[in-house]
Amino acid sequence: MKRKVTKAIFPVAGMGTRFLPATKSVPKEIMTLVDRPLIQYAIDEAREAGIKEFIFVTSRGKGALEDYFDVSPQLEQSLRKKGKMDLLAQLKATNMDSGAIAYIRQHDALGLGHAVWCARRLVANEPFAVILPDDVIAAEKPCLQQMVEAYEETGGCMVAAMEVPQEKASAYGLLDVKEDMGSIVSVKDMVEKPEPEDAPSNLAVIGRYILTPQIMRNLNRKKEGAGGEIQLTDAIAEELKAGRDVFGLRFRGQRFDCGSKAGFLQATVAFGLARPELREELSEYLEELLHMKKVAQ
């Protein structure tokens, strides 16, 4: 009998250098898309998928991230006194139950695989999810929930996958497909950041994973991969070499790479347009910008 996935690891130790100077004092994960921090989108997605325990792999300077999920009695009291109950409800939705959240430090930036390995004692002998908050996914059914439902059918390890142009292959881990079953593919191999001409497919791994506890044992070997870092992709590939199952899920939804400035801006516009109270004014502004651009040409 497969165990339910109730734990998720959030690797958030990165310094966010692409977003300097903002990230000099503000962790990238609490930069906002409209009015919600990146990390809130990840947490909400995890909750929808049935996650009960949230493990953050952090580093020095992430205190504001930890404070974000704490209760704020003075602010709650102020909102209550002013009768701002809608805002109070939104605020309370960001609070985490006592004991539901844990913080682990990654002292050395040795790669995603190393960040996940840092949480090994809290995962113990259970399957677990990994969510990269930089990857924000707009979907009718949250991406991780889609994966959990698929995992209940397949078992093994599962990665979220999406099709990418060949020229961008070197920015991703790519799947070498053994059998294509539609939304789910059986994986033969995984290649981390290949040159475009060496890409085994156009199916790229993005920041959602459901993994077996064996992955932690693979990461224990601390083998360096691409870029001299300990790659999570390599630890998953070890499962394939051992004859164990790995699957990719073509999730339904739109992924935004909020680790880049362009992706963050695109997500801000998309999520702004999705909000009924903002849509009309923002649409008018964007149409005006496009008109001005055409006139200028």
C-alpha cells in the first residue's frame, strides 16, 4: 500500500541575486505577485494537494520569510477593531498551525539536490513532495494536486513536465521517454541541461516533484553533477539505473518562471488580469500602452 504524500520540502536558501537590490533585505520568496508573496502561492498549492507538514530549507537572512507565516496579534486586533473582516480573513489564511512548519538551514550552496538532502531527517521513510516557489503555476486544479492523484495510480517517483523549445533545452533537465501514455510518460533517463542537439526530448522537468525516500539515500552519496553541484535530477536518474519507476506528468496549467525578471513581470500581468477587481483597469492600461507603441512605430 502506497503511503500518502503529506510532507513537502520548499528549497528557499537562494540569495535571489537576479533581483538585487530588492533582495538585499527582502527574501525573494516574499516578493509579491499582485498582493501575495511567491511563497504563499506555493503553500496554497501544497495545502490543496493534502500536504500537512511544510519543511523550509533556508539560509542566513531569511528571517522575514519565517516571520511571514507567524501570527500577528497586533495587526489582527487593529483590523478587527476597524471592522475590516475581509482583510482579517486574508491575513489569517497566511498563518500556519503550530508544529506544521519547520526550518532547516543549508549552510553551503551546493545545489538543489543538497538542499533537499538537508531535510532528510524530517522526511524519514516517507514519500515527499518538493516545490520550487520560483515556478508559479496557474491551473484550474493545482499542479501538485494533479501529481498526487497521478502518483496514487503509478507510485514511484514523479516529476512535473512541460514541453519547451529545443533552443532552450540547456536551461532544463530533460526527460528521455520510455513510453508515452498521454498525460503521463514513463521515463527511461534524465539529462541535466544538455546542449540542444543532445536533448533526448522536448519534455522539461520543472519545479514540482513527488519522490520516494530512496532519493535521500541516493543524495547521501553527494555526487557532483552539472555545474559542480549536487543535482536532484541525478539522484532521480539513479532510481532509473536501479530499475525503479520514474514518471513525468504533463500537467494542465501555465507555468511562470518567477526566478527571472521577465517571468516575474509576465506572472504579475497574468495574475493581475485574473483578478475581477483589477482586470478592467489593467486591461485598459495595457491596450493604451500597445496603442502608443504602434503609433510610435
